[in-house]
Amino acid sequence: MSLNHLTEKIIGAAIKVHRTLGPGFLESVYQAALAYEIEKDGIPFEKEKALPVVYEDIFLEVGFR
């Protein structure tokens, strides 16, 4: 799958979730709905992947996701 096609599918899924649910929910609701849509499209992904935060020469253990 090309990067443009993948991007189009992900943005389309996000728009569908937003249009279906509307505003006002917690982030966790939108995250679960988007994960469902992306999984339904057969796109591999990881939820809340931990990202390192580097400050000067050290890694900060802050749990940034």
C-alpha cells in the first residue's frame, strides 16, 4: 500500500469517527473508535506506543505516549 493511500485511509477513518461521535467525548472514546476503524481496514498499528523523551544527554522516564 502506498504512503498516500495509507494516509488517505487513516484520515478517512478519523473523519468518520468524528462525524459519527461528534464533539464532547474523552480522548479514550475517540481512540477506541479510531482503533476499531483502522483495524477494520486491516492496517497494522500499535496503540499508545511509548516514545522516549531526551533532555540534553539523558532519557526522561515520563511515560510520554
